[in-house]
Amino acid sequence: MSEQAPSARTKRPRRVMAVVLLQFRLARLLRHRAELAELPLAVFETVGPREVVVEVSEPARQAGVRAGLTVTAARARCPALQAVPVSADEHMELEEAAEAALQVGPTVELTRPDLLRVEIGGSAHLFGGEADCIAELQRILAKLGFQTAVAVADGPDIAAACARALQRRQPARPSQWIVERHQGAESLARLPLTVVPASAEWLQRLERVGVRTFGQLAALPRRAVIRRFGEQGERWHQLAHGQDARALEPHRLVDVVEARVDFDEPTAQLEPVLFQLKALFDRLEQRMCGRGVAALRLRIALGLDRYSKDGEGVCVETIALGRPLRASAPLLAIARERLGELRLSAPIQWVDVAVLDLARYLGRQYDLLDRSETTGEGLDELLVRLGAAFGADAVFAASLAPRHRPETAYTRERFDPTRTAAVAVAPHVRPTALLEAPEALEWRGDRVRVLYRGELWRHRVLGVGPPERLVTEWWKQGMARDYHVMEVDGGARWWVYRDHDTGGWYLHGLFE
Amino acid sequence: MALPVPVPVPDSSADPKRQQLQALRGLLRSYEKRTGIGEGPLVLPTGCARLDAWLPTRGWPAGEITELVGPAGGGRLSVPLLAVGAAAQRFQWCALVDGEGCFYPPGAARFGVPLSHLCVVRPPQGRRAAWAAEQMARSRCFGLVLLLPRHPIAEAQARRLRQAAEAGRCAVLVVAPKGSTLPAALRLSVEPEVAGAGPRVGPYRERDELRVRVGLLRSRSGGALRPLRGLVLGPQDAPAPDPLALE
């Protein structure tokens, strides 16, 4: 027995997926300003005194605009060109994509401006293989508005080089490349060195000795490369031979799951706000999927136009969901109901959604025979929506509690139809309706009268049942009551009690 | 460069699991349509055999509103509560929208109502109770929705409620306040029967059951004009224990 190794898990080979977000800057711009999609569009960055175009849309490309031109030169070719500067907070979108990518692998490394690397060696089989794993991630990122070029290889830099090569071949269309195990050198051999980010000076040094591809670099003797190009040369030489053992640097998640959008023009209509909220909820959904969590409490902040008359300030709505939820459709339905009730003093300038409380998401079991699925909204989503409208405590399944005080003889539990329970029966006669607060009963002879919700009830007593004495909680605000079932004319039955402390009679329930 | 031919990427909006499930559901629906089964009952048993036999619809009609009127404390809530147990036996869930804010689960449990199958919604101050009932009826999640409104239901809201019942194939029972006018397929009066005048003040034989008289005020499908007398609601009429119960 001791000779046999313990049943350790099979160690899976290291595999890394590199994901290039295609035309990332344009894509993130169109996420916020979809109306620009049909226009000739260019994103530029400022390099010293020059404004250099880095990405162009298809209409601009057809007009002759290319990356690398200055904005002035680009406008000369296409006078209708819309030039937009690179946003300073574009890394936030990349972080969102990184969080979403956690759905396919446990470790994600993020490289600005547009590259992700995901360790999938231990998780690809869960999706049915590497090809399916790639397809899944491309589907997830497409939901966020990003098309991708994806490559899988033994190491992070080989995979990244292959993904960049795919990007060059098809700059705007999704594609994938799986480099088989130990085939990194062969795959890189025909790729130009420019697929790996490096300075122009470095590439020129290599070109001077006739090295333009990884294959040519691999053919050089290792010692000669080290002598001439130093440490960096050695690293590239190893890469050209398929040696890529660098560990990924895990991306650290921010604490708050939050998303925000600004409107170009303040809007007083609900529909544009909901349109943007849908996009925000989609983004939050993917991020929560990546983290394996769901929202319990949301905060929707509406920034009001500060230039309008009464527009100073922010309108904040907090929504308690009652149970973990992350799907965007029900969240949007909840937001629609809540925001529809608002009366704002000024148009809305921006919207910010933050998840205040997170809970672990335990997944959802689909039901083949569940007909509610045909309506597009399941029971969970419906209950969350009702909980958000009335308060999470207002939607419940009752459960009997062994307490004498009638007001606390049951507890509110989450309605969970999959949970089965024995039918509990109250041991004593109890009414089906209990008044919110006992009403004083005036009893003279065989006549009673009581004022209930502004209505005066006068009746003749036909009979009164024997008492059920309930004495409890003497250690705090005690209760000592004799409860009776009272039958009044017409046959209605009341649940009344005599209070030992005051001696007065009260109506507490009705046998409805 | 020796790059591979790009592989087409599947439709980004498709969730494979959900798609497979939808395909299976489609097969199931076509089978049900072909064989005429599985469409669900058109009526929901009331949980009381006598009442089922007396009602012109032979139960609470699904896809319609049934209105119950009567004096307070006269059993008008206990009658529909019996159906919760019957629905649980058919693996259907029930909802109670408690606009009145007075539903008392221990009392319902005396009638054998499986509380775990009853989803209670208690809107604060009874506001938007009819809206909540409409949402639940439309969802197709519940076989029976019982509404206790605090305020009279507006005509437009009542119309929406009826449409929701029809869309969700759900039996909607409304314990109506005075003066309500609902587009109900069935309107019943529930009144208590006097158990008999005993001594004016003194011992009274306490019984577990309520004895009520049910009258038919309106029915789209005709029916008996004579009221159903002596309907006893109590533990003896309670449905069998929850079939899903573990113990």
C-alpha cells in the first residue's frame, strides 16, 4: 500500500490563452456612443506635438485613412472624419474584460492597451477542449462589445505573438489559433519579429544582421546571440525555440463592482437611460460571472444636469434584491419599475450602477418542464422584482414557529419551491386573519361594537367559546390574555381576548 | 506567414445550454399539441369535493377571475385556501397577495394548507396589490393566485389582471371588498351559517370547522341557482398531506 502513490490529481500541462481585443479603442468608444457606428471615425493619441491616428473605422478606411497618419493628414483624405482622442480611463474597460475572462480560467494577466492572457491548462477540459474554451470566451467578450483574436500556446509570450499575428491578418474579425503542445517554435518560425512589442531601434539591430523572423533568430547560435544582443537577445532566442516559462502576473480585482456612463446631452426621458442601463447591467453581469458572485444590493445613481435650474445633485436609488441575482434582463426590469416612479427635478447627465453587496452565486438549475421559462422570466427573477418593489421582506413563505405570542407564531422564509417540508398544523384553533393591531372591543350585555379601519361594527353575541389562556414573556414586556372564539349574529366568528392587565376586551382576529 | 484558416465564431448571443433546453421544450410542446395532453387543466380543484360538484365550472377556472364576496369573518378566505393543498398535490405553486395585510399563516395551516407551497406577497399599506397579482398570474409560475385587496380595484387594473390570468393560464381568486366590480367569470357569495344560538354569554361548543353557505351571483357558464348550504370547512376537508414532504 505504501508503494502506491496517493491518488494525486493529474497535473495538466500549462496552456495559456492570449486574447487581443480587436480595435479595442474603437469598440469601447462605440459602446458609449453607438450613434457614431456609421460615421468615418478615427481614434488618435498625442505623441509629442503630433496627433497620430491609431485606429480607424471601416468607413474611414474606405476613405483612405490609415493608422499612423496625423489627424491633419487623415482629415485631408476624409473631411468628414470624426477624430476622437484616446480616453485616459480605457484601462477600466480592459479590466472589465479581464474580470469576464475569469469565467474560463483562474488567472488573468492584463497588458495595456488591449491584451489579456488567461491560464487555461486546468480548465479547458471543462468546456470540452481548447477550441470550445476559446469559443466560450469569444462569446463572453462579444457580449461586452469586443471582437477578439485568440491564440493558445504553451507560454504567455508565444500565445501573445500568435494572437498579434492573427490580429494583423484580420484586424476586425474574430479568429482563433491553437498551437499544439511543444509546437511553439514551429509556429513562431515564420512570424515576423514585429508581432512582439519592442522598440524600433531593437528591431533595426536585428534586421541589420538579417534577422526578420523568429525562425531566422532561432537558427543563430545561442552564445553568439547573447554576446551581441545581451540578456534581451537571450530571452528572444529562447522564445524562438519555444521556451516560454514566464509565470502570469495575476490581475487584482477591484473591490467595488461598478459601471458608469455619461450622456453627451442631458436627457429627461426614461428610455435613453434604460438603454444605457441595459449596457451597464450587461457589463456588470459578465464581471459578476467572472467573479462567481451575484448582486444582493444595487445602487443606481443618477447625476442631474448641474446647469439646469434645480439640477444640483445626485439622485440615488438603492435596491435590495432579496436573493442573489446577476442576469441583466431582470435587473433591468427592476430598475425600470423603480426609476419609472421617480420625479426628477432636472435632466439626467450620467448614470452609475454599483453592486453594494455581493453573494456567492451557486448557479441555476434549469427545469425542462418549467413553463414560466416560455415567458422569459423565471420564478427567481419574478420574486426578486417583487422584492425590489415592496421590500425583500414582503415576499416570503411562512413557516410556523413554536411561540405562544400570536403575532410571532410564524416566521418569514424565502419562498423556495424546491424545498420540501412536512405540512405543519397549528395545535390550537387560530383565525385565518390577524388584525395588524388588536382593536378595543366594547361589550355590553349581548352587544359588542368595535371600530375597525374607520368602520363601526355592531353585533349581537350569539356565543363565546371557552378560553385559551396565553401567558408568556413575563421576563420582558409580558403578555397574559384569555382568547375566545366569539360568534356574532350573521354567523361571523371573531377571535377576541381579555387582557389580564387592563381587563379590557380586544378583537384580534377573524375566521375569514 | 503560415497562419491557420480562421475558425468561424458561433453566434455571440446564444447560450448553448439554454438553446438545448429551448429545443427540448419545443419538442415537448409539439408532442403535447399533437397528442392533446400536457396543456394543463382548465380548472383547478377547489380542494372540496362538494364545492367542485356544485360549481358550474367544476373547480376554479384557470385563465379567469373568480370573485368571492361576503361579510368579514364569514369564511370567504378559507374557501379558496383549500385549493392550495389541492394545487400542491398537482405540483403547482400558489401565491397569496395580501393587500389587507392580515393573512395569518397558523390559521391557514389549520386547514392543512402546505405553507411551503404558498408564496405570500404583502405590499406595504396594500399598495399595488393588484399589480403584484397581475405579475404573478402572468408569469406562468403559479397555478393559483389569491388576491386580498385593501382598496377597490380600478377598472383598467382589473382588465389587466384578467388578461394576465388568461396569458398565464392561472386561476385568479379575488376576495373582493365591497363595491368592487371585476370582470369575473364567476362571482360567489360566501356567508357563514349560524351555528345555533346558544346561551347569550357562556360556554360555547368550540369547533374547528366553519360552516358556510356559498351562493352563485354570476357565472358565464350558467349553473345552479340554489346555494350550496352547510359547506363545512375544517380539518376534515383538508387535503392530503404534501406529496413532496420528506416526513
